[in-house]
Amino acid sequence: MAPKVDTSDPRIQKLLEQFATISFTGQKANETLRNAKTSETLSTLIEKNQLEGKGLDAKKGQLIVSAATVAPPSLDLEKRSYIVQRILDGSLDSADRISEAGKYLAGVSDVKSVNKAAFDQACGVGVVVTPEQMSKIIGEHMKKDAAKIEEQRWNSLALLMANLRGDQRLRWANALDMKNGVENALETKFGPKNKQPAPSKPAKEAKAPKEKKRAADAAPVEADPNAMFKEGFLSKLHKPGGNPQIKPELKEQHLKATGGRVMTRFPPEPNGFLHIGHSKAIAVDFGFARYNGGLCYLRYDDTNPEAEEEQYFNSILEMVRWLGYEPFKITYSSDYFDRLYELAVELIKRGKAYVDHSTGEEIAQGRGGKEHGPRFANKYRDRPIEESLKEFEDMKNGKYKPNTATLRMKQDLLGSGNPQMWDLIAYRVLGAKHHRTGDKWCIYPTYDFTHCLVDSFENISHSLCTTEFILSRESYEWLCDAVEVYKPRQYEFGRLNLEGTITSKRKILKLVREGYVQDWDDPRLYTLLALRRRGIPPGAILSFVNQLGVTTATTSIEGQRLDQTVRQYLDTSTPRLMMLLEPIKIVLENVEDDFFLELERPLHPKVPSMGKAKVPFTKEVFIDASDFRTEDSADYFRLAPGKTVGLLNAPFPITCTSFVKSADGKGIDHIVCRYEDPSKNGDASKKAKTYIQWVAKHAPSNSPVMIDEVRLFRPLFTSSNPAAETNYLDHIDRDSLDRTKGAMIEVSFWNVAQKALADAKAEAEKRTEEAKTAIKAAASDVPASKEAGDAHAGDSEGAPDRSSKQLYGNEVVRFQAMRIAYFCLDNRDADLEGKRVILNRIVSLKEDAGKN
């Protein structure tokens, strides 16, 4: 929790007075002061831009605050000052525009590199949605969903608002204006909201038997894979064939090749491991295709052999499948190198590409340079076509070294305000051997040249990507039209960012190499490998993504929200076991040495289908040290001398009569208790006010199960945004991992573990076989297009194998340790066959459990 603000502090008083000069006062100003970094940034912006004497009203003052806090936090003061100046001149008049300004400025080296026209386009400066336009668009949506609106009447307000937010024509419309417009339309159609007829009461249902009702109420929380496709942004995308083409026959060829199906792709670069942000892209790409009865490729964008490794290819496929998706086909951009080269030659022949021998600095200067000066064409831009053809052939044949020759697209360098149209590089020389094509090529296509064309070859109907590629849409469509191939339609959605962690490959690699974490799968990280090892079920991740929904806005979410989703998911999907982190022995003084009872209890009180556990109850049992005190108090309800407590599921309670200290006198060796069985002590059984967990010692049952290590993970960083810190390593919590030895768990753990692994194995094998059958059937239904060659015939040669073993590991052994947390077996270090039990805490039982 952030510290409270001491308003008596002269420094705080000075800041409050300064904030007041921009009409930023009250509770919000006090809350801002709780974050020292934000306060300092806001104060500096006020001083740097001389805002104290400008008499800003509260609205503009709040926009200035937004400039100080807009993501990404790495924006320097010069860039934030640029935003302030654009607020002052009226260009940026909403938090939404300021958010887009932050994204744009994050992509330029400094303020001098800002292209005003491109900036204004990205931020919607000057875009106005008139009331007439708004009313017309609202009417279109009401007509489209007429049946649903007629049924829901005023309750359709949320549906209409979600649809309007996903309509790009209203991207820069005021949200309040939209709401007012919808309410006016509904009032016109149905009359005032407060005069709507009361909903009819449903017929009273017969009361279900208590046991059945509990089981139904306790159904596991499952992700709805269709939630984010039913309404909003993704529900409004075009139907297959609805994307315009430069030639009508291209549409016909596309529909013939796909059979009219939706076709998508997930195109990761194989230069690192996937992280939590990729889970959203995977869910969108694969989920959209599945929801619409289509197909989705896993396509490795392997155009930079200098950064690609085999381990990344294997891991990417494994994570996609672990999340629950099966690629229709696994392909590589390198599958199409020959075809891409042919189209590069064709582009030159059409006068739309040229070989450039300029240096990187010269190319940047021709685009305006750091000073953002005028753009100009260099001497190679208008070289003869035959000359460029010869030079490009020489590039392919190895005549030129890296950085001495490139093929550039001849776009609109001088006329366009979009940097993605400033003669992008199509091919460059790289001195690297490719993992699949070997030494065949010394030139490699860039992402900007490859991506749209391979989308075309694979007949992608919907090219879904994140909003940092929004400016690339123009160059994407330009290139497809320039060589007259089928043109897919690109749509952009906001990224998913999680607070309190980092996802940068470079920064995580530093953590690994310098020993701050064990590896890329360290459970304190948020790579998908790490989340899997921590025990988070893939269904919980998909549920998390679905709850967030999909919009064009970047989503930055607190880690606690993911944890809460995981708790909800695990609550009724995992068995409950008795586990002791710090065991202490109890000896029952009034029972025989061979006293033994076999007790039976449900593995989950609300989910009978999980079955029951059998545990021994003997003369010697263990409880957790946290459940015993040597001195009693009025507010303490667990075990203490003279106090009676119940043991979960045991027939009778126990009463502490004494305790024996350890040999060194510093601890407790064991506790002596009386078992309150009337047949043993002749008295009426005492009543217990509370119950505690326990584990018995019973050699014939191999009880207790000794745990080699329990690992309790906490956030790795003390900062809510470590990526924005000057040195993120300074904000590592060196105590973010506790290793506990000597813990124990009830003996039914073995049955729970074996069943979990057996069920997971059977499900994985079934799913893998079903996927192979479905993929084969889909491949036969979707004929290959001329450009794609054998792209629909099956996975590319050398593609990673789809093994059922990819889908499960030790981490599927999950359970709730009563009153402690949710745990799983570690999928790297635990070994059930060798009886080596290592547990990872998945998540605490309550949000604040780790804070106490």
C-alpha cells in the first residue's frame, strides 16, 4: 500500500500549491503525491512549460496530469513536454488522444524526429464526429442487431456501447456523446427508461436436492473461448471475401482457395520465449478462426537468422498447444523465400523498387533525420530498372557485404506523412547461415516486405496484430497492390501489459545470466514457460484474457487481477489436502500405542465427483506450529495448554494437557494431548470451537509424505513498473523466494498426483489424435492456392513435432493446501517416481495473504 501523504510536510505543501496552479486539487492531487516519481514528473513539467501563470482550467489540468503519467513510463521529459505543448494548443483534448501520443512518441528516438503529420494522424488530431454522423452510425448498429435490441429494450445499452467502441468510424468520438446518442435512440424507440414495463418473473423452479445444488453451484470456472468474439471489436470484422482487391479475380481465387473460410495466423519471431502478452495474441488469432469455423496457421517469421534458435521454435509450438490451440499448419516465412525473391524482382521491373548503396545514416537523413528536416530522394532512387535488376542479382550472389546494399521499395517518400511509406527496406545482406535454408541465401527479406506477402500466399482473410503496427497497414496494402496479389485486411488490437514485471527478452536474459532467476521458466517471471511451471492452468489464462476483452486500447493490468482469476479457476477444480509447512508432533496420552483409525473424507466438500481420501489416524499426529501457543489468550482459538480443538474429520477433539521443550530449550519437542473419546476417558465428549489440520504418523501407510521443498514465490520486483526504472535491477526483491524444508502432507497426495497425471496423459493423447485427424480433414477441404504451393498440405518439412507430451507435465498435479495456498508439483525438479516432492505455490488463498 502506498504511504499516506503528510500534508504538514513543507515539501508536500509546496507541491500541492504548485499543482493548484493548473487547477489540480483535492483528493486526486493527494493521491498523486503518494507516488514520488509521478509527483516529480508532474512538478517538472509544470516548471519546464511555465504553466503556473497560464490559468489552466481543471479539464486542461487533468490532461497535463495525463501527460505526466501516460504510458510507456520510459518516455523522457522532452517527449512529455511535447505532449503538454500539444495540449496547450488544443490538439490533444482527451486522455485517449494523449494515450495514443504516448505510443507514437515511444517509437521515435527524440522529439526532433516527430513527424507532425504522422503524429496528428496517429492521435486523431482534428478528427471530429458530428452529431449527425454519430446518429447515423448508431442507427446502423440498431438496425443490424434489431432482434436482440427489441428483446432486451433498454438492457441493450451495454451491447450497443460495446459495438460502437469497436467501430473505427467512432475511434475519436467522445464516449459521453456516444452514450447520450445511444440513450436518445433508445428513448425514441422505447420511451423513457424509468417507464419501462417490469420484467416478468420467471416461474418458480422446484427446489433441487441439497447435494445436487451444491455440486451444480461448484462447477469449475471455465474460460468462455467465444466471449470476446460475440460483441465489440472482433464481432464487427468483415466476412471472408469482403476485403477489397485491386483486381476482382483475386477475390474469386482467394474464396476458391479457402472455401470461404476465415483464415488467420499467429506469426511470432523465433528469437525468444513467449510471455503473458502473447497469450492475448494467441487467443485472438486462434480463437477468432475457431469461433468463425475457420483455420489458423502457426507461422514462424524466420527472416533474421542472426537471432533465431531451435529452442524457440519448439517452445513456441508447445506454448500454443498448451494454451489449448492446434495450428492448422505450421509454416515458416522461409518456406516462401523463392517466391518472395521473384516478387522482389517483379517489383523492380514495375519501377517500384531500387537497389540503394546508401549507409544507414544516409537513409535516415533522407527521411528527415533526427532534426526532422525535409525528406529527399538519394541518387539511387531513380536508377534505371535494368541496373537495379543487375545489382539485386549481385546482392543475391554475394557480391556485397552487409550494410553496403539494400533493396528499397519505391513508395511515397516525399509526399506521405506516414513513415511506413518512406521507401522501406525490402531486402538486406546478412552474413548468417539460415537454420532451414543453410547457405542458399545471403540476402533476406525484411518483416515489412515478408509479412503481408506471406499473408497473401497463405490466403489469410484477417491479419490480426497489435496497435503498434497501425501505421504499417498502409504499406501492407501498398505492397500487395503493387505486385497485384491477393490483399488480406489488417486489423489492430491493443496489447496486454501486466504491471510489476518485465517482458523484454534482453532484460530477462540479463536476469538469467546474472543469476537473479533460475531460468526463463522461473515462476517469478511472466513468460508462458514460467506461468506453466508456477502451476497456473492454461484455462485460467484464457479466462483472464476473455474477461479483459479486446479493444484498440493497450491494456495494462495489475498482477493481482490475474491472481484473482487463477483463484476463481482453481477454487472448484482442485482437491483439498492437509499440509503442514512447519510440523510439530502431538502425542495422544490416553490411547494405546497401536491405536489406529482409517478415516475417509471428501477431496472437495462441494464437488463430490472428485472422490474421497483415506487417511490414517494414530497415537502420534502432527499439526502446524502456527496452530499452537504455549500461552493462551482470549482472542486465540487454536491449541494451547488446557484448550480443546477439533482435528478435521477426526471423530473427537483433543485437549492439550502439557508440552515438552526441545533439548536446547528453545523450541517444542512435542505436545501432549488427551483424545476426547468418551470411551477412552469416561466423560462426555468436549465440544471444539475450531478445527485444525493434521497429518498422522503411520509407517504401514507411508504416512506422512515428506516434502523435499516448498517454494513460496512473491513478486520479483518492488516497483509497479520496473521496465520504466533507470536500472530495473535495483528494484529486485532479493527475498522474493522462500524455500521451506521439512514440510509434510497427507498420504492421499500420491493418489491425487497419480490420478492427475494419468488423466492429463489420457486427455493429451486423445486431443493430439483428434487434432491430427481434424488437420488432415481440413487440409483436404482447403485446396492450395498457386502462390502458396503446398502450404495446405501439412506442416512444413522440419516443423517441430506435435507430441502429446507437450500438453502436460508435473504441473498438472495441483491442489489446495487447506488454509495455506494453492500448490503444484514443480515440472522441472520434482520426480514422483523417485519420491522427490517439490511444490510451487501457485497463488495464495486471499489477495492479501502474502502481505501479512
